[in-house]
Amino acid sequence: MHGEHEETVNRIRMDYENMIQRKLNQVHEDASMEVSRIKSMERESKSQLENRLTRFEKEYILKANHESILASEMLNLRTKHLHEVKELEEKVEKEYAEKLKGIVQNNKQEYETNIANLKGQIKSLEQQISSNKSENQRILDSAMREKERAHKTRVELDNSIHIQKVTRKD
């Protein structure tokens, strides 16, 4: 009986761990998609910058001016990119923490409910065992009385047979 309870608790624990792993995988996948989106934006920004540079070259911008503009644009893009990455990281961390907190809370409630149910089942089984012990004792007591009565009857029968034999001899 104890093994069944351990098996149930282990199963619940494994279900809980699997659910947490699925949720973590989903959050990780969401973060990967967001990083991919930002990288795509970065490529698009880079492409726009390259298009601007091409336009500038066509307009005969001096090399020094071109390099200055390019450096400035690259700095702006890097700053913007770093800012967006930082915002994304903060957003993902916050969402992850909230999702994880919700998952943990739900799982904690489910676990506590399951534990309470298991305790109720254990108590019920203990009561059933106690009842069965009482019934077994009652049956044993009854069997002992029947055995004593049978033994008494046998002794009386033996005495009666012995008396009849003695009376026949006389």
C-alpha cells in the first residue's frame, strides 16, 4: 500500500517537472523568436544604412564626410540596437518571471491538493484497515468459541461413549 502512495507521489512529481520543463521551453522559444525579430530589424536597419550610403556615394559625398556620416549612423544604430536588446531582455525576463511564478503557484496548489487528497485516502485506508482488524478479531473470537464448543462436545461424546461401554460390560 505504501509503495502505491510513493508511486502516485512520484508520478505527480514527474508530471509537475514535465509541465515546468514545457513552460520553460515555451518561454525560451518565445525569447528566441523575439531575438530573431530584433536581428531581422538589425539587418533591415543595416540594409537601410547601406542604401543611404549608396545614395550618398552617388551624390559624390566626400570620403571624409561619408565616413563621418557612416560612423554617426553606425553609432546611432548600435545605440538603438543595444537599447532595443536591453528592453527585450528586460521584457523577456519579466514575462519569464511572471509565467514561472504563475506556473509555480498553480503547481504548488495542485501539489497541495494532491497531497491533501492522498492524506485523505491514507486516512480512509487506515480506517478500513482498523475496521478489518476489528472484524478479523471478531471472527477469530467466534472461531475460538466454536472450537471450544466443538472440543467440549467431543469430550462429552467421548465420555458418553465410554460410559456406554462401561455400562455394557457390566
